Amino acid sequence: MNVDARLAELAITLPEVAAPVASYVPAVVAQGFVYTSGQLPFVDGALPVSGKVGAQVTADVARDQARQCALNALAAARAAIGSLDRVARVVKVTGFVASDPSFTGQPGVVNGASDLLGAVFGDVGVHARSAVGVAVLPLDAPVEIELVLELTA
């Protein structure tokens, strides 16, 4: 699969890799997999929205933010492996949603990331997943996404 061609077909341009906000690297390659660090929904180095989903941030806005997190994770993966054509399978998506105590729609929010991966990779993008509500995320971001990608030999 030519992932760059598919991204162009979807009118998607991957962002520059977001600079880490602490002591870590954006992605690590080990034993045939690339593991991304949790990616926040940075756009041009800033968070477009902040706050808790179900309070300051709507579920629809948070879903869009999860999509942005996935784009940032793909950018980090591409920087680590050179080309997303090396992705044999999206193995796991972990989504963290900063949630108001009454909000229970975390799976719908993380669908923003899952739907993007399915659109980009097709069957290769079908993955296992966790969608976890948390009290707070770094910089008061509403969502954070991390990926595990299997690489071709």
C-alpha cells in the first residue's frame, strides 16, 4: 500500500512531529514494532482546545481532537521508520479522554482516531483498542492517543 498516496487521496497532510513536552521521544522502534508516545492534539505547536470532555469540550470536538492526535502519532511513527508504507498492521490504539465525572462517551471520542486509521490503512488499520476516561491530561488537553504499529520485515 502506498500510504502517502492514500493520504493525498484523503486530502490529509501529516503535521510536523510535535516536540516532546517532557523527557521522552515521540516514537521508539523495537523488535518489529513502532510504539508512539502519547500524542496530544497539537496543531502548529498549540492546543486548539483544552478542558474536560462533557464540560468545556463537547464530544464532537473531542472526536476531532482524537483524529488530530492520531495524525500526530502517524507523523511521529513516520519520522521513526522513514515511511508509513512499512506499517504491516495497526495493532493497538490507546485513547485517554480527560472527562467530566458524568461523561461516559469515551469510546465515541476515540473513534476519531480509529476512523482515521481505518480510512488511511483499510483492513490493516483494524486494531485492538482501549478508551479510558481520566481526570486530567498534560496541558489540560482533552484527549491523548498512542499507537502500536507492526512493521513489515
